[in-house]
Amino acid sequence: RSVLAGSASGVAALLAVHPLDVVRTRMQVEAVRRSPVEVVGEMLRSEGPGSLYRGLMAPLAAQGLFKAVMFTANNLTQRLLLGAGPRRRAPTLLEAWGSGVVAGLAVAFVVAPVELLRNRAIVSSSALAPSALTLAAEALRRGEVWR
């Protein structure tokens, strides 16, 4: 249930924040400095409203995996630190922080390739942008996934 709830909240957050990430990423790769409002206006005029959600499929599809890796790494680390069973005590602040760090490091190996695909899809300004699968195959072929 934790993974399902975490995935649902991740999807909701992703849908709300993704357009901002798209605009930020576009602004970072452009040679000309423009305001976010100008970037959004140009995207809507030339590419339509769907352009604000370009690159969404890879992180959307990976939400369950993100949460599963994060919760599993956190739980395993706490088990290693505190033991298992009904008499297990609550973690101290430092133990909770440490297990969170381990979980964050573990999920980074999943997030980094997904972010690579997302960013490549975002900077492709063509309405016929390559699919996430095409981008993934290309990145794997070039050895760019965990470089």
C-alpha cells in the first residue's frame, strides 16, 4: 500500500510540476534569454498545449519503480540498523536520516536515466519528437545512461 500511495502522490505531483520543468529546461538550453512567460507563449503558439507535457511518459511510467526502490531501500536499511521483529524500536533521527540517504542513493540509479530521457524529449521542439523508447534505445546504444 505504501508503494501505491507513494506512486499516486508522485503522479499527482508530476502532473502539476512537469510544465514548470519543461519551461525551465527549455530556458536552460536556449541561447537567447527570455522570460518564462515568453517561453510558454512561444511553445503554445508554435507547438500547442501538449508541448508543456512533452517528456512526461518516461517519469510517469517510472513512478511505481521510483517508490518501490525508495521504500525497499529505506526499509532494508532500517532493518539492518534496528533489526526485525515485533520488538523493533523506532529509529533515532540519525538512523532515519541515514536510511533516507541510502534510499535516495538507491533511487538515483533509477531517476538519472529517466531524467535523461525526459530532458531529451523536452528539448526536442518538433511535434514529431522521438518516443521515450526510441530515446532510451539511442541512449543505451551510445552508452550514455549511467555515465
